[in-house]
Amino acid sequence: MLVMVMVAFAFVSPLHAQEAAAGGKNPEIVRWGIITAGFALAIAAAFGALGQSRAIAAAVEGIARNPSASGEIRGNLILGLVLIESLVIYVLLVSLILFFVYSYTR
């Protein structure tokens, strides 16, 4: 374990030794980064909501057809909704990375 940490530090430490790139920020890149992040988040939220609504509709229909299986269906529904929502959160994370890290480091 210690050897793996040492190897990781050997590869990461040169990154901190590099100098900052010369030149200022390009406002066009920052603008398109913000637009791209906004569109990505909007598309992910729209299709995430569509997927959640279809999952809820299918679960309600399944419970209506077989009420004795409602516990199992409900558990699978919650797991599916969590996985769908996690994809939207990942897109939010990538959008924030595009907005903050890329726009302020270039």
C-alpha cells in the first residue's frame, strides 16, 4: 500500500511544479464553456425527469396489477430513481468543473 502511494506521489508531484500558462483568459472559451454546461445540465435534467416519471408510472402499474409484490417493486423503484438521479448529479458536477475550473485556470 505504501509503495502504491509513493508511486502515485511520484507521478502527481511534477504537476504542481509546472508554471502557469502565459496569457490571459479567452472570454470566448469561458462563454462557450458556460453555455455548454448549461445545455448539458438542461438535457440531463429533462431526460432524468422523463426517466423518473416513466419508472414511477411503471411501478404504480405493477403495484396495481399485483399488490402483494408492492414491497419488492417499491424497493426496486427507489434504487432505480437513485441511479437515475445520480446521473443528473454527475452532469451537474461536470458542469461545475467546466464552469469553475476551466474558466478560471485559462
